[in-house]
Amino acid sequence: MPSIHQKSHPIYLDYHSTTPVDPRVAEKMVYYMTTAFGNASSIDHVYGDEAEAAVNEAAGHVARLINAKPKEIIFTSGATESINLVLQGLVGNNGRKTSKIVTTKLEHQAVLDTCAALAKKGWAEIVFVEVDGQGRIYLEQLEKVVQGGVSLLCFMAANNEIGNIYPLEKIGKIAQEYGIPFFCDASQAVGKIPLNFAEWGINYLAISAHKFYGPKGCGALVVNKKYELEPMIYGGGHQGKMRSGTLNVPGIVGLGTACSLRELEMVADEKAIAFLRNRLQTLLQANITDLVINGDLEARLSGNLHIAIPGIPNSAIIARIRSQLAISTGAACSSGVETPSHVLQALGLASEIIEGALRLGIGKFTTVAEIETAAEILIHAVRETRKRLRPLVSNHNLSS
């Protein structure tokens, strides 16, 4: 598939951050912005009827992709809202009792910040399960923790930095055995790996459309109807009183269409993406001394390549390549302030690896030519940066 990027723009390899909207998705959305623009809650005319039908169809597409029921789909503004709806909604249903939430320090900041806020109010106790240096969860420890009584298990399907794919089916079995609700932030995984909401013991699952070629600002929360949540937004009782507000019909159509396309194309696309990732990894390893690959290399997303170059700050590389190549440092940015990656810190990695970390994300619109060029750009940037750093290191050693 040809690249959709303009020649004047840098090569885009930041697909974990966001993806370009598939033109076929955009085309469907435009129709529901300009022609079938009705309110899905307006039941007195055909404009509302068409909008409602489109929403129902989209719910079916989402449900089929993850093996859920259409009635279990609650449309939201994205994964962050879905995460808050689960975590705050469960606490709201727990009365005066303190909820005990089990998770890891590798979760997205939307999970960690919400958990921290609940803990600060005294509404929740947060228990972190340990991970190893590759970010793999110690399932034995998890099972010991849940034996003491737990309100919720909260584990992501795939990590947004190092790309690890987590053993959801095994975690779900533990949750089922001990009768514990299981919430999964699947925003990085939907449309990239198979997911089975109905059979894996997952009770809540968060989705964000812009992670798999859909629009920003639209997502979903999948809710097992046996598990109720206290709503955060009131006003009209939309979506089974779970989330009130006028439905974003074009966004929902975009999400549904993106899910439909991933159902048809995911297997072939991810195979091609993995080939490109492996090609890029091979080129970098052959030409960059001391290159480190972070994460679980046996279970990671096809498009993920998380590297570190010890001794070279990632900011120095970004400064050299930002006009040619769009990648990220893997640092968590909050209100524009960069901080060291909480994921890499949780792995216990050395500071020089954390400081030299770069996240490369490959997607379905990436081409072989872009991979070859990206490798050349990175290799050149590393070599030139090392040349500039050598005199500084030598002068420092002399002065010492």
C-alpha cells in the first residue's frame, strides 16, 4: 500500500501515538457530517432514524472485532474517558468501602493518574504487581495478591511504549477463579491482535479509535452487563444511562468502519508491518554499536520497535532528525513537561538506557522505502552525534 504522507513531511514512525485516518473511514464520516447529519436520539424523522441505524451498525462492527455483544458497547470520547468511567464508576458503586485495585506500574498514565487520585481521596488502595526487566508480569505474584481479596484487576492488553502483549487470557482465568472484575485498557491492541471479550473473562474493555486508523475523540467502553458502573456524566440518560450526551455520530461511524476494516485486514496488515519492523531492527542492529532493544521480544506488537542507545541522549537524536523523521523519545509528557519514562523506570533499566530510549511505531501506511530511509537517517544521526560527544567526553576526562 503506498504511503499517504506528503513528500515534504517527515517520515512518520509514531503510530503508537496516533495513526492517520484511513481514507475509507474519512469518506464514511463525511457523509454523516454533511448528508446524514441527524441526531441519533431524534426519533420523529428519518434523519434521526438514519443516524440511530448508523450507531447501531457501528456497535455491531466494534462487537464483532473483539467478540462482544453490540449492547455491551458504550461510546465515549476515547480510552481516557473509558478508563475514568470504569475506575471512578466502580468506586462510586462501592459505597464507603475502600476499593482494592491491582495493576502494574507499566499502565498508561490515564490509569495511573486516576488510581492515584482515587487513592489520595482514600477511596481506593492500589496494589502494584511486579514485572521483570522485559516488562513481563509475574502471574504467580498476581494470584497470591488476589487471594487476599481484591475489588478490580486492571491490566492493559499491550504496552504503549515497549509494545509488550500481555497474557489477558491467563489474567482473565485468575479473575474468574476468584470472582474479581477484570478491566483491560486495550487501546493499543484493538485492531492489531485478536481479542476475545466474551471468553477471556474480561468485564470492561477500553478502546480508542485513533490508535487503529479511526478518528481522534471517539472510543468505546465495552461493559459486561452483569457489572454495573456509576455514570460520570448525567443529562438525558443516553446509552442505557451509562453515559449521557448527544452521540458523536460521525466519530462513531468512523470507529465502527475502522473496526470493520481491521476485522478484514488485520492479519495481513500485521504480518506486513512485522516484516517492516524486523527489517528496520536488523538494519539498526547491524550499524549501531551497543544498540539495545527494550521489552519482550517474544510477545510484542508487530509495529513496535523500542530501542536505546546508551551514552547518547535521545533528545540529541530527536534534535537532529525531527525535520526528517517523526519518532518519540518514549517519555511521558504531561502538560508539555517531559519526565523520564515511568515504564522504563518500572523495568529497573539503567539511567543511560532510559535517557537514550527511542520509540519507533510502524503502521499499515509505512512503506519499505520509508523503512530503508529511516534506518539511514537514524544511523547517520547516531554517528554524527557520537562524533560531537567524543571531544566532550575527552575534555571531561582530562579535567578530571
